[in-house]
Amino acid sequence: MSLAGLARDAGDAGDYFIPYPDQVLENVLENVLVFLKSRRDRNAVSLVCKSWYRAEAYTRSEVFIGNCYAVAPRRVTKRFARVRSVTVKGKPRFADFSLLPQDWGAHFTPWVAVMATAYRALEKIHLKRMSVTDDDLAVVAHSFPNFKELVLVCCEGFGTGGLAVVVSECRHLRVLELIEDEVFDDEVDWISCFPSDGPSNLESLSFDCVESPINFESLEKLVARSPLLKKLRLNRHVSVQLLYRLLIRAPQLTHLGTGSFSPLEESNNENTRETDYVSAFAACRSIVGLSGFREIAPEYLPAIIPVCANLTSLNLSYANIDAEQLKPVIRHCHKLQVFWVLDSICDEGLQAVAATCKDLRELRVFPIDGAENAEGPVSEVGLLAISLGCRKLQSILYFCQQMTNAAVVAMSKNCPDLVVFRLCIIGRYRPDHVTGEPMDEGFGAIVKNCKKLTRLAVSGLLTDMAFSYIGQYGKLVRTLSVAFAGDSDIGLKYVLEGCTNLQKLEIRDSPFGDSALRSGLHHFSNMRFVWMSSCQVTQEGCLDVARQLPRLVVEVFRRDEEEGGQRGDFVDTLYMYRSLDGPRADAPLFVKIL
Amino acid sequence: MDLINFEATELRLGLPGSSTDEPEIKSTTSPVNTNKRSSPEMDSNVSDENGSSRSPPPTKAQVVGWPPVRSYRKNILQGRKSDQPEMGSGMYVKVSMDGAPYLRKVDLKVYKSYGELLKGLQEMFKCIIGLYSEREGYKSEHAPTYEDKDGDWMLLGDVPWEMFITSCKRLRIMKSCEVIES
């Protein structure tokens, strides 16, 4: 019923036109709510009363779906009518480590089908761990005339053919970011499919995960006609010589993914090599983020020195370099806030980082070698150094072969701002290698001293004591990852009873069973998901949960896709999550929904 | 060293490519960009059954999904040069069809015979494909061919299936009228 209609009716009756008070309030509210961006605030607003619910729904332009199976697409489009941006997350994180069978689900197709008619003004799609087909991409390209941004993270199911359709038909495309996706090589020259008439609107283009070669001439021309291009992340098929050609055309870049950062074999001109690259980088005065280095020839690394002083983000996590190769570069990176690196730099490299990068907020140290050896290039020495040098640290992911409680305790005290603490001791069940004790005290100190901690991943030899600490002190913890840890059900009970803000729980290979599972019944409906694989829960235990919590979808399956979901006496994998719309209709045969 | 490679060097009687009854090691990793070091699935029952879940497993065996590093990252670091996974969980070959815009990939290990393969290809490309026979000629518009290890293009069906899957590098579905008998 429109206001105009109301006015007409009222006028005919010879009365003043008084719009319903609710209507006035809603109009005012809508104008205010337009400025409200935070999801949590919006959810709170929508709970006030029906009229606020409506106003909020009408003004929400960005929708975030944390679990694609928690709600049906149509329910979303019915509630939120004027959406410009959609974010959908699909598979649970352990899918990244081959623990989820290939055809499990998280299909984008039903979402895009519904959005194609409901959200004609859609501008942005952001997907994480979804299965996206070329046909889905075609629907995107054809359905949204104003489409501007496509960001796909850890997705699979599409190929260069699908990309070609998107880039050729989305004339307003500003952002195309492909991050750690698996992209089929359909041998389609998608880079050449960008419209070549006139300047492009492109601001960000990331394709470092695309394994197929690209047409460099087309790319070069594209960069040349994209004056607004700020972020460019190349794949490993772009050699350092080709990178040079792009750099001189795009000195306005703020973020660069350097491609292979090694020369094509035939090259060789010792004299001009370094000078050219150095001045090319020097001309890029705006670069704040560097990544790539996919097949680095370490002698080229110093070429980036001119931009180091401005760098806030440096990703060397594909670069197999040692401490001596890192030092000349890192000592210039005073402003660095985000640093991803391989453990090839050793403790010594980390010490160099700690000496210079006083503003470091996020550190990730990845392993070059995942085998469970006794020795490893980084250890508690590096962790301690970082904790002493980088006091503002907020987030750390650290892979190592062995660790000590002392170093972890030190970090808990030196870095009170820690929000994310993920320590992965690759040697399973490894105790403190100096004292021989479990790692309980270290992780205990983290939850106790880091008052802002919301995400925790534990490893090493851990008894139920560690979980007692987590339950007792980890009141803000929302995400917890556990592997090969704990003694008995009590461990998980401590967590489920103590961590009142727990949202995402992922556990593998730990001796937690039905009794522990039951202790979480009061909380599961408040969580996004629970994953338990190779633990000791039984079919009956899971059935029990399913019966008592009808709003929970309880999936049971085997990693190897054998039907039934059992491995011996226990369930192989349990994955459960709340849903407004009941069990999904697209579950494959090997998934049993209880 | 890739544990799965042992098979290739085993001395056996029998045609190359013929398999003995191997223990069914079902693959769990994603078919396309497989981790070259993908390990045979270690039965986690080994530690569970004994009741002592803390006994360190044998160090030689690798555990699926451990350490928790994305397989994509593992692949890159091991300097995987070709984008075709070679061993372990699949035998992927590219398939092109004359006239179709996109290439596809098929996992030959999934099929047990030419018949099954053709059926799979037909579903994939939505067309009828028939094997050539000396007597009857082409039964359909499209003829399946493949490129073998030596780079020669052969018609499908000439060699026994087991030999075919080890020597096939790539498939191409041609229009029957364009196939030239060599």
C-alpha cells in the first residue's frame, strides 16, 4: 500500500491526510539505518519490533551468509529486498585439508538462481569455499547489469571459460579477485576477453592462483588502459621480465602480486638486470602490499627495496629464501603490519623481523616441509624473538616442529593484544621439548593473559588440563581448532561448558565421545557449526543430539565417501550446524542426515 | 618419496598397465589440483583401537590433512611444474571436442572400459560418440581419438583398455568426416 494511495483515500473522505505513525517512523528510521553497517548492530535493530524489523530489512544492502546451508536463498531474498552485496560461505574449513569429500556440496547454483531475479541491482558477490560452476558465472554475467565486484576465495568448480564470460559481459567490472581457488584450465584466453573499447574501470585484478598461462600481450594492453588499477596480482606464468613491463605501465599500483619473480631461462644480462628493476620499483611510490614470489630467484629480491619503507603487507610465503636473503630486505620494512613467510628463513630470519618490524600485527610462518621430523628450521627461539620485538602483535599462525611452554607463556605476556593465536606443532603429541611436559601451561597462559583472544588453535601434547584452562579463561573465544589432543570426554566438556561465546568448533583425531557431545546441547544452537572427525562419537550419540535439537542439521559421513558414515564403532565425521530451513535437499548419497 | 610410486617399479608378469588386485585405497583428495605428495590414507583406527590415542603413530606414514596446510600451498612448494596430477588419486587427461568452446578433463581411472568412457564423454559433451569398426565404419558423427605417449593420434578402441589408459595423454573428439586413416 503506497503513501500516494493512502493520501487519495483520505482525501476522498474529506479528511486530512495523516499517514500511519508507523509509516513516518519507518521513513525516519530508514534514513538513519542507511548508515548502519555493522551486521551485529543491524541484527539487534531488527529485534526491537516489527516496524524496526521491516525498516532494517529494507535498508540492509550487504548480506552476509556465514553458512550457505543455514538458510534457504529464498528466505534471504524475501526478507532483504534491496541488496547490493552478498557474501556466502560454504564448506567447513577442514575441507582445505582434504578432510571433506569432493562432492559434499556448497553449491552456488541455487543462490545465483534466486538472486538473478530478486537482486537485479546486485553489485558485489563474495564467496568463500563454495562450489561455483561456469554456468553460475554465466548467470552472474547475464543477470546483474550493474555488477562490479567478484571475489572468490577457496572456491572450485569453474574454469577459465567461466571467467571469460564474466570479464567480457560485466561492463562495469571493477574488481575480480581469485584467491586460492582451483580454476580449470579450459584453455580459454580469458584475459583477452576484457572489452577493449576505451578505458576500463578495473581497480583490482588478482589471478595468482590461476594455474594456466595467460596471454601477456592482452594483459599488458589491459593494464595500459586501466588508469584506476590499484591492485594487480599475477600468476606464476608471468616472469620477472614481463613483470617489469607491467610495472612501468602501472606505477600507481598499491598492491602487487609479482608472479614468478624469476627470469625466463633464455634471459641474461647481468649488467642491466638489477638497475632496471630497482628503478621500476622505485617509480611505484604507492605500493603498500607485495605478494607473489611464486618461483623466486632470490638474487632478484633486493629489487623491492625501494618500496620496503612503505610496505604494510608482505607475503613471502611461496618464497624459499633463507635468513641471509631476507635480511637486506626486511631491515627496511619498518611499517610492516602483515608478514607471511616460509620457515626457510629460520629462527635467525624471525629475529631480523623482530628487530625491525615493530608495528607488526599479523605473522604467519608456513612450513616448507610438512614431514614430522625431530628438527625444524623454526622453534621457540623464533617465537620468543617475535614476542619480544613485536609487541603489537594481534594475530599469529606459527608452524614448527617443536616448542616450549616458556616461549608460549612469554608471548602471552609480551603480546597482550593477541586476538588470534594458532600454533601448529607439526610433530603430533609432542611435549615441551625442554621439560618433557605437555603444552598445557603454554596454551593456558595464552587464554589467561590474552584478554582479547577470539580464535585459538592448539597442538602438541595436550591433556584435559589444557581444555580446562580454555574453558575457564577463554570466554571470548569464538573459533577453536583441536587436533590430536586431550585425554577424555572431560576435555571437551570443559570447553563446551566454559566457552560461552564459542561459534565454530573443529576437532579431529581426539578422544572425545558421546558424553562430551551431550554436554554441549545447551549451546549448539548458538553456534555456526561443530566438526568432529576421527573422534569417539557414535551414531547413537549423534542421533541423540539430532533428536533433542530439531533446528540443528546433523550430518554424518565418511571421508572416503563410503556410505553409512561409520568407521568401526564410531562415526567418521560429524558436521552439524543450525539451520532455519531444515536439512538440505542436495546432500550426496554418502552423507547421512540424522 | 611418493609411496604410491612403488607399483610402477614392481616386477610382474602380465601386460604393462594390467593391475593386480590392489588394496582399495580410495582417494580423498580433490580430483583437479591434487597434492602430488598425497599419502595413502592412514587409518586413524590405528591409534583409536588401542585405546591409547596418544601413542605416536609410525613416523613413516603420513596422515591425511596433516599438517593443516592447504594442499594448494603444498603443491606449489614442491615445484609441481605440470598442472596435471600424475599419480595417486586420478589419471586426468584433457578432452577437447571439435566445435566445443571449452576443454574438459576426465579421470580415466574412473572408467573400466571403452564403453563406460564413451558414455561419460557423451554425457559431458551431450553428443553421440561411436567407436569406429572396420566393418561398419563410423556409427556416429563424432569419432573419439587420443594422443598416445609417442605423440601419435590414434583411434579409440585399437588397443586393450588397460594399455590405453597408461598410454593416453589426451583425448580429442573429432568430427567423423575429418578423420583420416593413416
